[in-house]
Amino acid sequence: MWSFSILRSLRLVLATWPFVGLRILVLGGLTLAFVAAVASGAGLGWIVGHVGTADFRAGAPAWGGVLGGVGAIVWVWSLREYLLYMITAGHVAAMVMALDGRPLPSGRAQIAFAVETVKARFGEVHLLFVLDQLVKGSVRAVTGLVGGVGLLSFLPGLQPLIRLLGAVLRMSTTFIDEVVLAREIRIASEDPWTTARQGIVLYAQNAKTILWNAVWLTLFRWVMAVILFVVLLAPVGVVALIVPGPTTAWSLIFTLLFAVAAQRAVIDPFLIASTMQVYFAATEGQRPDPDWDAKLASVSDPFRDLVARARSAFTGASRAPSA
């Protein structure tokens, strides 16, 4: 079946509980901010609607809510680099230390310690964000090369199955960039571009094993998302039965958002810990295969960008003493 230990993943999550708490606070707060933005927009729409016709008054709150939601999404999008730096990278760093048996501070001190570890490796927030995007793009190229979906494309009538398999494989790579980042932190890399390039090649060499486990984790993620949605939907359904009205649709949307936030805060750390186990075990003692390196460079623009940045960093470092 799978090659990760559920108990070990749970121990890693429990060992890094301050980050789990931070994820709950931040993601829950962002979801509440979205709800507040939609409610404020709907309220303003209701007020503005009184200056128009009856049809305008009927539609103004809904449009106000939509505009408020769009504004909230734009605001959250502007924070994506900082959230990656503070939450995802910091949590990965703490998990790596826990996985290797290194002592971790408790409480807020753990968060500060892990974030400082990330800063020592990557420096600026923007650098880590660019690196993460290049890794994501390179991982998609690996999935296209080894996923095997293309082998079925010549068979008639299988297009829906091919699309489904492709979607599952793409979703299964959600946390590969986190484990490439984990490898960077684990080996204390001073050249993140080269280390990321090597980490992707190692993933490509072991993609079938890693993807097989990732598919199981993706199914688990879907099941838990449905369970969370149903649990959170129960009180909303009771209220909708007692007080039916146009707010029911918005209540369903908000419930879905809270379920997604709960999944990302509580379930995703378990999935990252499990993927990390599989990746480190599969790549232990291996060296990047030059053939895979060349193959990825021939098909992936993000991977070529990583190669170019690594060469540029190396050239700059080699020239530094003579400057």
C-alpha cells in the first residue's frame, strides 16, 4: 500500500504543534476576514440599493457581497509570499528538525527558531517565493514525463479517464515542493538553486514510488475534506431549516471555506510529514542522475531557469574574492 508511517507523521505534527496552532489562527482569521468582507459588501450594497429601482435593490446586496469577496481574495493574494515564508517554510523547517531528532523549542519560541532557520537559508521573502514557483513548475514537468497518462491517450473512449488520472496526479504533487524545500533545510544548503535542481532530479528518479504514496495521501485529503465539510455543515443546515432564505447559499459557501481552512491547517501538515518520509527514504544515498537532469532541462522552462540561476550564483561566488 503506502510506505510511510502514520504514527511517525502524527508524532511530527504533534512535535510542531505551535505551527499547527499558528496555521489555525492565520487561516481561520483569513476565512473570517473573507466572511466579514462579503457581509460588509452585501450591507453596503443593501444601502446603495435604496437609491435605485426595485430590481436594482434586489440585486445590489448580492453584487456587493461578490465585490467584497473579490476584494478579500486580492488582499489575501498579496500576502501569499509572506504566508509561504512564515507558515509553510517555517513549519517544514521545524518538521525536518523533529524528523532528525534535533531538539526544538516549545511554544512561540519554536516558530521564531524555525523562521530564523529559513532566513539563514533563503534570506529575502521574494527569493523563497521565486524558488518555490520554479520548483512547482519543474515538478509538473516530471509528472508529465513519468505519469504514464500519455500512454493511454491513443485509446478511444478513454479521454474522461485520462483527464481524471491527470487531475489526480497533478493534485498528488501538491506537497513535492515542500519536501524539496525540506531537503534544502536538512542539508543546510548555501546554494538553494542548485539544491532545488538536485532535489527535483532525485524526485524524478523516484517519482513512481513517491507518486504512488502521494495518490493515497490525496485520497485521504479528499475524504477528510468531505468529513470536515459535513461536520461544519450540520449547524448551518439546522439554521437553514429554521430560517430559510437567500442567505442559505452564502452559508454553504462559507462552510466550504471554513472546511478548506481547517483541512489546510490540520490535515495538510500530516500529509507534508508523510510525503517527507517517503521522499527522504526513497532518495537516501542517491546522486542526481545526469540523464534525468538533461531530460528535464529539455522539456521544462522553470527547470532551465533553476539551472541558469544556479550557474549565475556559482559564477558570482567564484568571482567574489577577486572583486
